[in-house]
Amino acid sequence: TYGGCRGFVTLDGSATLRNTLFDNNRFNSKFNNTVNGIVTVQGSATVENCTFVNNRASTVNGGVLAVNTTGSPVLRNLVFDGNLIYDSETVSDIRDHQNLAEPWRRVSHSCSSQLTGGTGNFNTTPKLGVEGFPYMPGEGSVCIDHGESAAWMDGAKDLEGNDRVIGDGPEPGCYEIDPSKVPFSCSISLEGATLGLLPHKAKFTGTAVIMPQCMDDFTDIIFGF
């Protein structure tokens, strides 16, 4: 989509954006004197627990999350993956016009390849994807339980309707890991058994694959034969 000057969402003053997924959006602008983003932050706005995936930001002054303020915005618990400059292969997660060389300076507890510093940030891919839930943190994701807790999360829900905090802490991004939705796989092999009328001893080997962060939610694992 071709945009005008500010982007799809502009937050000003003390506006707040939470638990939102931005996926596969396109924004481009020809205006050199403006800040262009899928989300543009001004004033002391708040952006928390949002996920930005496969978006394309403006070629001019652009970033998927564009920050243009001398104020004190709250930018935390954010997940970025596969976001690029429009018509380019250059990563374009965050552009902070007050900190062009250090876009991580006002971002915390978030995941992006551009976040080479800052409090609680991870400079890596978030490893998103659970069967049926492509934007939920998957096995081995650094996002799991590593978000920053906040008072508003008490009793709140994520974008899927799960509790906003499950486990030791919230996940960055708009989805929490829900153990009831994590796939469980099992393989069984039989050794030492032969056909016949006489009883034989048999060895059963079972393998269960469970994401580590879900172990506290299982009290018993029972194999039936």
C-alpha cells in the first residue's frame, strides 16, 4: 500500500498500543521531511507487546516502528521478524530519529536483529511458530518468559485470548505460549518380542517431545499399550 506521510498508525501524546499484530503490510512515501513507519511514535506514547512480521517500510526516513519524539516513549516487549525496507532486502525494524546509530536505546525487552544493546533486548530472530499458531514463540525462542511484567497485565489477555502472563513471565509480542495448544508428539518402538503362544519379554521405548516451558503444566505422562 502506498502511503502519504506518517504511516498506518500514528501515536501521539500519551496514546497506547498493545497486543497488536502487524503482518505483511506495505508502506512507502516520497516525502523526505517526514518520519514514515507502519507505526509512527510521537510524544510520550506507549507501544507494548506488539508483533511486527514481514512488513515493508518506507524507503525514505522509514522503519516499521518509526520513533520521532524528544519525549519518553515506552517501547517494550516487542517482536520483529522479516521486516524490510520497501523494495529492498535491508532490515527495517526500528528507526529512532533521535538515536539513528543506536535504534535500541529507547527499546527494552524486545527481539530484533537491530537491537544490539538496551535493557533485556535480544539481537536475534524470535523463532516464531507453533503448529496452528505461526506468530506464537516456538521451541527454543528467546522470547519465552523474557518480557517485562507490567501492572496492566494482571487479568489481561493476549491477542488469542490466553492469559497475558503464563509461566515465569510474559512473552514479548502479542501472543503468550499456551501449553494446551502446544503439540505433543510421541514415538514408541518394540524390541525383543516374537510371535507365538509362549510369553516373551518385550522392551518398550517411548519418546515424548514437549517444549521445556510447558513441563510445569504436566503432572503425569502415561503411556498405554
